[in-house]
Amino acid sequence: MSGERKKRIRHMRDYVRIIIHQREAPEAVALGVCIGLFVGLSPLYGLQMILALLLALILHGSKIAAVLTVWITNPLTVIPIYSLTYWLGVRLLSMPHQHQPLRKFILYCIHHAHWQNPEGIRTVLNESIRLGRGILPPLFVGGLAAAAVSSLVCYPLAKSCVRHFRAVRSLQLMIGEKK
């Protein structure tokens, strides 16, 4: 395994530890994870962290878990996630798949988009509108459908994982104290 890959895995473990071992109730942490996942799968790239934080505040979920989980969509995963949600939206809306606008949009995102700043995000949104109005409705519908289903499945799993890992950690600490 390469050093870079080990480094990424170590960072991912650190994020999971931060989410699991915060001082909030397992339900709040699970809700935060679900909020982050829901927002992360929505096609609102660039607004996701702010939206996740606001929803976590309103719904009393873990703000840390919500913001960290939003990073499921990042510059490396945005193309596959949005392609899948677009495909799902086309199916749900019974629309014809528009190969050319979607292909041009994906190629534009790969080669020309600068996702790091608001101007780059605005350019991508303008370009997606210009390339075809057929992209946005299926992207939103598919994204919201994927987000809703994923979040519903995620809540009990996240709550169970938080409880399990906290119990394991508590047991490890108790065993360590007895030595």
C-alpha cells in the first residue's frame, strides 16, 4: 500500500473517530450523519456545508457529524455521484437520457471547473444551464431520492455504530485502568 493511500485512510479514520467520540447522544450523532449524507448527495455543491450546519442546528443533530459527512461529495467523488443521481432522476421522471449535454457537462467539470471558489461553482452552474435544461431536473430529483433513501437507511446504522464503538472504547478504557 502506498504512503499516500495509508495517509488518506488514516485521515478517514480520524474523521470517523471525531464523529463517534463526540459528547453528543448517539441519536444526535446519527441525525448529524444523516443530515450530512442527505445534503452531501443533493446537487447543491458549494452550499452543502452551510446547509448541513443550518439543518443540524434546526433539527438538533450533531453539527460536527453533519459537516464532516457532507464531504462524501468532494472533487474526487462529485462526478460519479452526480452521474448516478442524474441517471436515477432520468428513470424517476421517465425522461429520455440526454447524452450530449451530460457528456459535455462532465467533460467541462473535469477539464475546466475550479470547484475551490464560489466563482468556479457559479461558472459550473451557469454552464450546466447553458448545456441543457434537461440536466438539472433529473439531477435534483435523483439526488433528493438517493439522499432520502440513504438517510433513512443510515440513521439506524449510524446510531448502532456509535453505540457499539463507544461501548468498545469504554471497555478498553476499563481494562486499561485495571492493569
